[in-house]
Amino acid sequence: MFVMMFLAFGFISYFMGMMIHSAWMYEDHPKMKRNSRGAWILCMVAGTGVTGWLFAYGYYVNF
């Protein structure tokens, strides 16, 4: 069960980070290049944060 929860969290946070990256990087950001490692890491951290909040909120609302 814990392996499946970890895999689900990993996949959801990765795809959430990809959605944030595609939405944020196609705007005009003169300080950050589109394919920079910093932008990719920032968006993956944001995706993990959003997914973590969703998992935590879903857990605490149901109990």
C-alpha cells in the first residue's frame, strides 16, 4: 500500500510540475531561459508542493 501511495505521489507531482513548467515557461520571463535547469527544478518543487498539499488536505479532511 505504501509503495503504491509513493508511486502515485511521485507520478502526480511529476506531471503537476510539468504542467506548471509548461504554463509558466511559455510566458515572457527575461531573467530565466526556457530550458534552464533552475526553472525545471523550481517547477518540480512547486509540483511536489501542490501534490503534497492535495494529499495532506485529502487525508485530514476525511478524518
